[in-house]
Amino acid sequence: MWDGAELWLRKAAGPLLLGLFVMALAVAREHWWLPLRVLVLLAGAAGVVACGAETWKLIRGRESTTTALDRLEAEAGAREDR
């Protein structure tokens, strides 16, 4: 069970947190030019949608959670070796 939570944190939580941060930034900056605020807000919403899409892929994927985690760790190890 915890493997699934760890996999979600690694793959989907990043875009979610980044999207929420960017959306909060757009709302908090009242002195910004309005079209810029709207663009930043839409960029944040795109991050939240990316989190939803990644979550959907994880739920509907045919690969087991432990296999997906092993693959992610192998990819991270290969990047560190370079």
C-alpha cells in the first residue's frame, strides 16, 4: 500500500504542489498586469491538470507499483552515474 503512495508522491505530487504555488502567486500579486496574472493562473491550473493526468495513468496502468518504483530508482541511479 505504501508503495502506491510513494509512487504517487514521486510522480504526481510535484506538479500538484507547483501548480498550487503558481496559482497562489497569481492570486496574491494584485499589482501585476491582469493578462499576466491570468496567464500565470492558467499555468498553475495546467500543473494541477497534469497531476490529475498522472494520477489517472498510475491508477489505470498495468504495471505493478513495485515494478514502477524499481524502474524510477534505476533511472535516478543512471542519471547520477553520468
